[in-house]
Amino acid sequence: MLHALLFSLVIIVYLVMGYYLFNEWLFFFLQDEEMSSKQRSFYQMILIIMTILWPIVVPFAYLELLKFHKKHKKDIDILINQTDEMMAND
């Protein structure tokens, strides 16, 4: 009984997170107006695959984000400081 409950909980979390990530990724996908129809059909397939395999995709995407942040830390800090100064002046 406990195994069935845990399995159901895992499936529900997997589906809810998949739905949430699909919506977020779809938003970014639809914002790109420069994409050709051939590219759009290719990326639709990628979007579906990413949604199904999100437990694998998300950690790798997060690692890429960390690498990007580490590489551009000085620029990011400058932008954050500029934003903080603008907020303080308002």
C-alpha cells in the first residue's frame, strides 16, 4: 500500500513539474519571432522531448547556468549594483 502511494506521489510530482516546465519553455519558444517554420517544427519536437525528460534536462541546464554566471560574474555584479543604485535614487 505504501509503495503504491509513494509511486502515485512520484508520478504526480513528475506530471506537475512537467506541465510547469512545458508552460515556461513554451513561453520562451513563442517569444522568438525570428524563427523559421522549419526551425519551429524542429524545436517543437525538442520541447516535447525536454518536457518528457525534464529530470535529466533541468540539472544540466542548471549546470550551464552556473557556468555562465561564473564566467560573467563581474558583469552581472556591475548590473546588479547599477540596478540597486537606481532603486535607491527613486
